[in-house]
Amino acid sequence: DSGLCAASLLGASAEIKFTIPVGRLFTYELLRETFQSDFEPLYKLYAGRLYDDPMTFKCNQQNFPDLPEWLRFTQRHPYDNGFLYGTPTSPGKSTIEIYATNKRNYETARHILMIQVVAEKTLPYQAEFFIELREIEMVLPSSVQGEIKQDLQKLWYSEALEIVNISNALDRGGRVPLPLAGHFEGVYVKVGSEQYFSPCLQMVLTPEHQRLCASETKVKVPGGCSFCSIPSNCITWCKTELVSSRPTPPPPTVGSGILEDGGDFDPLESPPSRDLLPDYIVTVIVPLIVAVVLCLLLAYIMFFRREGVYAFISNLYIFLYHHHTILGNTDELRQMSGSRGVAPPLSTLPMFNSRTGDGGPPLQSDSPSIPLIMAQHDPYSDTLPR
Ligand SMILES: *[C@@H]1O[C@H](CO)[C@@H](O)[C@H](O)[C@H]1NC(C)=O
């Protein structure tokens, strides 16, 4: 079933080739007894006989630290066989290195697995079942896979069924069970078929099923649809999920007895491409232009309007100087107002016009502020009223 093509021994490492299709479960059991022959027997007495040594395995894709994304490895215990399993999603070639370490004498053996994945049509109708009373290592042996498949074929009313995926419930967010007998991790099994879901499976799609499963925790598989021959392979009815990549075929016309063909798989069209230029302009170009304009403006102010800045600073100096002289003069006047009859202070003398040289009118006002400011010669105040 798995498509074993050839096995050859190259020196110390065996090389095994597989050709497998995309979208179907691949399982490879790492049998301890196959590796056992690569190791020294415990006693010479046992030469020619296999001895049961504990072994661990390390698997990786050649020249990579890990396995390909689709392939997983599991081994419960060094006295159990290991499994490589998974569902390839695209065609291609992988070379897998398997290193077995004998835990008795720490010898290692290397095997090579060459896996060639070839394209295959996706099965249009797929269903996933949850098997509560199982662990992944317990369902991966091909005999158990066969038993599970048989039960599901009866539930599907079809022989044309393929196992698409098997996964550990722990990998899907399941909880680690109590370490007690009767507690299991649980396993998801996905199968696919060209044939549409049976009436039994179609019940999963009904609103009553969803309502019932939402309210009750233990919902039995409806009578007439329960086909599990081995109790530990029984499915959890409420965790069944159907996926169809093809529209539901019309119900068969009564009398013909043959389902109509649903047509070829028509992949969804990719969404129309969007024009991202306006978004790009709004989010990138416009802020960039604004930033550049602001930069230029700042540069202009800093380099070309420098004289303006200097003029401002020198005006500030003149203003401060005026302010200082006003304060000084006021103080002088205050001091003198205490002792009248002394010669009038310099600052109260009549002003002269700086342009004509004429003396100004004698000071009439008590307030010294206006003439005192005007008395200063200010080269920048040509525009000010005199
Ligand atoms: C198989 O199941 C695993 C675990 O849920 C998931 O990661 C993987 O994508 C599945 N593969 C396919 C082909 O559906």
C-alpha cells in the first residue's frame, strides 16, 4: 500500500526508497529488529540470533537539522518501534537520515530513506474523526490503520476511502492525560473519498446535530450508523467534521440509482489584484514631500535669513539698553526729588534733534520716559516716529 519500491544495502547504511502521493498519509515503522542486526550481539552465543535491545532514533532530512515540515517522528519507549508519519503537501524528493542508538552499548546505525512525492488529485470529500481511546503509536501500525479504515468504510457506505492524515490530539491543543489506565491522548484520523458523504455522515451537517452536541457532552453515534467493531476504535460522534472542496452534488434522481457526477474540481479564482498606488502615495509620498518642504523651509531660514536673525538680535540689544538707561534715569530722578534746589540732572536737559542739531523744546512733562527713549540715537529706528 505504501509503495515500497526497492531496498538496498550500501555498506553500513541501508537505503530504502519510497514513492508516495501528495495528500495521502505516509507511515514508516522503524522496526527495532531491522536495526538489531547492525549491532554487536550481547553474547557471542547469540550470534545469528536477534537480541532485543532498547533503542532510540534520531531522524532528520539530509543536510538539515530537522525533518521536512510534513513528516513527524514518534516513539513511545526505547523498547517500542518508532514511526515516521505525515502527509506530504507538495511533490518533491526528500532524503531522510535515521540514526538508531542502541541503549545497551551506545552503538549507532544509520539508515537512509529516500522519499519521492508525486502529484495526486485531492480527494474532494474529506471527514475527520476523533478516536478518544487511542494514542498515536497505537494507530500507526498498518494493521490498526486497516481496522479503523474498515469501520469508516461502513460508515461512509463506500470502499473507496483513503486515510489522508493521522495526528496526535496533543499536537492539536489536546490535554496531556492523567497517567492512569483508561486515559488516552486521543487521535484525529482524516479520511477522504471521491464519493459524497453517506446519509449517516450527512447527519453531522444538520442543525439538530449541532444543537445536540452543544448541549450534551456524550452524544451517541445514531443507531444504524455505529460500526465500530473494536471498542477502542470508536469515534467521538460530536467531534466529527466534514470538509468538501466540491459543491454538494444534487440528490440522486429517484429510480436511476446512480449518483450524478459532481464535475471536476474547480479551484477558487484568486481575488482580483488591487491597485496599491493611491495608498502608497497617501502613506509614503505625501508625508515625504511635506518633510522635504519643511526641511527646505528650515534650511532657508537658517542660511538665507541669517541677517534677519542678526537684526533681531541687535534690536533686542538696543531695547535692553534703552530699558537699562530708563531704569537708571528713573532712579536718579527719584533720588533728586528728595533734595530739590539742586541743578537739574543731565537727563532732564532739553533734547536736540539728531538731524538738524536744533535743541528740542524744554521738558514739560513729569514723565521722563518718552524723551529719554528719543534721546538715544538709534540707527535702526528710522521708521519710528520722531
Ligand atoms: C495533518 O495533521 C497535522 C496535525 O493537525 C497538520 O499539522 C497537517 O497540516 C495535516 N496535514 C494535512 C495535509 O492536512
